[in-house]
Amino acid sequence: MKPVVGCRFSVLRSPFIIFASLPEQRTENREQRTENREQRTENREQRMQLDLPLLQYQHLLQLKTEAGKRLIFDVIRRSWVVLQPEETVRQLILQYLLLEKQYNKNRIAVERGLEVNGIYKRCDVLVFDAHMRPFLLIECKAPHVPITQVTFRQIATYNLPLQVPYLAVTNGPVSYCCRMDYHKESFEFIEDIPGY
């Protein structure tokens, strides 16, 4: 896995100097700077995104209707659950982990309960390593829900009691994964979901 972008937990801004210029030049420069900043942000986000072929697993999803409700089979919990967009994404990422990454089904927990600052929460997917230590925490969102800073804050909160080495967020079309370094208080986005 090749690191793509490294970041610190706390963002420090270096001082900068703004040189005085004519008002119209300043406006043009500001617009150019804004455009350049937006382009850099877009390029950085594209480099950080994972290219996960989740839709190739949609034919493996088991669906049924019962009592007027659409259900999807959860391969980890071995039960039928209500079909929601987020649940579809979760089942696609589970298929990816099992078939592409060869993760052991017995080392994956779905909607695992955990306590964060005295409040009971449920994480979407938690993968354990060979020694049954938390290894990868995944937060799933519905495809129409954008992956934002709020999503990263949510998974970071869930990770407080776990301290997993890898965090991932996905809404299906957009996915990110990062490797945590707790000693250096930093993380780096990586190009793929890690293998064991």
C-alpha cells in the first residue's frame, strides 16, 4: 500500500504575507487563488479516493419481500434485514472484503455496539486481525449521502475506544481509507483497503 497524502491530527497554518496591489489586480488574484485552491482540493480528493469495484458484487446480494417490506440478507449476521440504501452499501463492502480481500467472515462484526464517552453507539463494520484485535473500522453511508468532514468525525468518534490501525468510509461510489499512526498523532490516506 502506497501512502497518498499525509496529514496531522491538528492542522497548523504557517504565516503568510499578503502584498498590497491595485484593487482590480487584488480581485483577479483572489479569484485566481480561489480557482487554484479549488483545483488543488479536487485533485487531492481524487488521489485520496479508493477505486473499489463494489457494483460487481451486486448480483450476489440476496433480496426478498416479506410482509410488504423489502429485505436484504446480511452475510455476516446471517439474517434478513430491512433494505435501506446504507444497508446495500454495507452488504456490497462486505462482499468486497470477503471475496476480493479474502477476509475471514468470522473476524467481521456488523453493527457492533460500543461505548463512547458514556454513550452507546453502533459501528457499521469492524474487522479483527488474526489475534482478534480491532484492525479496520468502516463507516457506510447511503450513496446519496456525501462523504464530508462530519463522516470523518463520526468514524473518529467511534474509533476512540478501539484505536484501530485503519479507518475507511464509503457511500458506494466514493470511498476513503487511511492508516493511523497514534504515536505521531497523524494519519495518511492509502490507495486500497489493507489486506491482513
